[in-house]
Amino acid sequence: MEPLERYRPIIDDFDAFLAACERPLGNAVRVNTIKASVERTLAALNEAGVDYDQADWNPRVLTLEIDSPGSTWTSFHGFTHGQEEVSAVPPVVLEPQPGDRVWDCCAAPGGKATQIAALMDDRGTVVANDNNLGRISALRFNAERLGATGLAVTNADARNYSLERFDFDAFDRTLVDAPCSCEGTIRKNPDALDNWSEGHISSVAGIQKGIIRRAIQATREGGTVVYSTCTFAPEENEAVVQHALDNEPCRVVDFDLELEHAPGLTAWDGETFDERLERAARIYPHQNDTGGFFVAKLEVTA
Amino acid sequence: MADGNDGQRFDRLPATEAERTVDGRATREAVVDYFADRFGIPPATFDDYTFWEKGAGKIWIYRGEAPTPLEIEAIGMTCLRTRQEHWKPTTDVVQRFGDHATECVIDLDREQARRFAAGEDQMLEWWDGDWGYLIAAHEIAGEAEAIGVGLYVHGELRSMVPKGRQRDLEP
Ligand SMILES: C[S@@+](CC[C@H](N)C(=O)[O-])C[C@H]1O[C@@H](n2cnc3c(N)ncnc32)[C@H](O)[C@@H]1O
């Protein structure tokens, strides 16, 4: 937990935050409405005698009172997919609509790409990209199990992604669920902080900046880009969004989120950020008993 | 390429025989007819979808936009194996579209369904329908739900659920 000490000044009730980071997480699943309605899924869980808790902010997010959520009939049928509660936030903030062209530029293993497809009623195009071929096979497996028929899967570096392979030249919406230092996954992976270093953070931040810029370039004017990470480090969050604001035509916009969260930072370590970054959300583990996440929503302005 | 078929590339299926340029390639019409004739799935079910071939005989179903040909990792889901005597649908496509099926659906009880999902073969001599590829289904929360594809021959139902999809589920 040592590396997290640097966040003491920015996190309210830091002791509660640390205590939450020590506790393991429950088994969260997302109801995959491509395969079954929430109602039918709950009926199937009831029939199997599996107890669950439904998230207040999102009826499609459940915590199952069971050791192996992968060995239920609901999972076998693709009615449910194991996905951490906070990990279901970015697609909701993206607000994809049926028929949209959406780019999920860092998509493997596909939890959010398939959630985007479900939010679109499986109508439209979701280009699910990842630069890691091994992780793409997990993405493909999940997409097929969940019955997402609108996914086009590509294997490329998002930083210099080419749209030439398609007939259109811009996306309506893009999700950048960036590779990151994963501090916020500590409750799921107790060794998440083992290789923590400021050097690592600054090298990942370099990649994140390249990806967010390409995401904005590939999205049409008036379109939406959502930037998210599962880490607390401002260098990988507000500073990356600030880099995008400085270099690409975009602005930070508001969104509603019924989970408890803190506003984005406007200063860190001697650097200041655009005031509108307060509209981003920092979700800490002690606020809703979840993992940690950062989400910012951008509108492309040219 | 001799047969005009490329293992790295997705090619959209021609609508009908008249438009076919690659030998042996299934047509959209034939694929839709197959699902209608074999399983009673109404052709209109597939109106918003396109069908693609990548690799000899492997057909994919897709609902998004894409030009043909296309060199990417995947589009939509694998759907059907053609270029063999008996076409064979995939487990996942049957789970996705099987609720529209009215024929060649074999309803399993709890224990039979559990064995099927675990990949086991089982003797089910009471079945008096067609032999060949069937959709295995069971009741879940009061409605029938497709589990996957089985091959029925000589009184035995062989589970075709791929290894990576098999699960040991509660009875
Ligand atoms: C946080 S994970 C994505 C999780 C995924 N969105 C989900 O919900 O299942 C970040 C992903 O980014 C990929 N990645 C890292 N660098 C990349 C790059 N330059 N271009 C594209 N993908 C990249 C990693 O392989 C990893 O799968």
C-alpha cells in the first residue's frame, strides 16, 4: 500500500480508502441484454438458488453471492458476464446509440466492448481493437459467448490506427480504456502495486497520450470520446486529458453518474489543469465498495 | 489463389448463385435457407445481417458495416461450417438465434442438459426426429433456451460444445 501514500492529500477519509483497498472484492457480473433481459436473468438466478445484490445505479450490474460465478447456467448462456462494477461505468458515460459507429481502441478482453454493443441493442458497428494478439483471442471468445454480432475486431496500435480498412472516415464515439498502472485493481489483484514506480507511470502516460490523441482525431466533430483508467495516478488521468486539450480540438463535458465519486483534480504536483477537469470522476474504493476508476468525457469540437 | 478463397481475409457471401464468383462458396440465400429448412428459423430473422467467409467453409454472421473484402481479426461471430456434406452451425450462433427455431430442437431435462454442457455424449433413444445436427435446449426460468449443437446418430446425442465452452454446471 506504500505507493498509495502519495494520494493522502487528495483523498477524503484516506484511512477508509486504505482500509477498503485491503478488502477483497465481491463477484460482480453484468447482465448481457443481448442474450437475456434483466428480469429473465434474475429469474434464472433465483431458480438456481443464487443470491445476488443489484447495483442501485445500474440494474444490469449484480454482485453474486457465489464462489465461482463462471460456473452458473446464466454464465454458460451468456446472460451474465464477470465484470467489475466500476468497469461498467465508462460505456454508460459513452452513451452509445443503436446504429452508431463506435471505436473501442483498447478493447481486450472485451467486457466494455460487449457492454457497448448491448447498450446499442446490438445494432451498429463496434470496432474493438487491441494491440495484444493474445488478449484478442479472449476478446473474441467473450464476444461470441455474449452473442455480440456488431463487433469488428482489429489488432493494431491505437496510436497510429488507420481507418482505411473501413468505408467510413470517422467514428461517432470512441472509448479509450487505456492501459495503466492499475492501482485501482488492488482489491482484485493484491500484487498490483508490486512493480510500482514513478518511471513506470510516466512511460505508460506517454502511451496514453498517444492513444487519446489518435482517438480524438478518429472521432467526428460533435462526437464523444470517453477516457478511462483503473488507476489513481493524476499523471495518467487529468494530465493525459490536459495533454489532449492542449493538442487536439476537444473540451471536457459533464455527465451524470449515480455512483458516489470525487471530482477530477485541477492541480497536482505543481502542475495545474483546466478547471473543467472537475467534471471528470474519480471513483475510490471506499465510496461504493468497488475498485478504483477514473472517467472523463470529451466532446470533439472540430 | 486457385479457389479465390483467402484464409486471412473476409469475403461477403454472394446473394445468390447467379452472383457467385468463387467456386464452392456458399451463398447468402443458401445459408438463410439452411437455417429455415433445418431448424424452421424464419429467413426474416437475418434481414439485418450479412454473411462472410474466411478460410474455406467457415461462415461468419455480422450486423455492422464493412467493405468486402476485409482483412481483420474477426467480424461478428462464427456461424456455420460449410463446404462439407452436412453443414454444421456453431454453439454460439445456436445460443444467439436458437430461440427462433421450431424444428430439430431436442429438449433436455436437467441432468441431460448438465451432461450436454459438460461435453458428454449420451444415449437418448426416445428422440424420433431427424438424425444429424440438432439444437439441444432446456428450460430455464420458464422458457426454452438453446444450449448448443448436438450430433444425433444411432440413438446417441453427441455434444458439439467446444472444449473451451464446456462447463461443469450445477445439476
Ligand atoms: C485496461 S485494458 C482494456 C480492458 C477492456 N477495455 C475491457 O473492458 O475488457 C487495456 C488494453 O490496452 C491494450 N493496449 C496497450 N497498449 C495499446 C496500444 N498502443 N494500442 C492498442 N491497445 C493497447 C492492452 O493490450 C490491454 O488489453
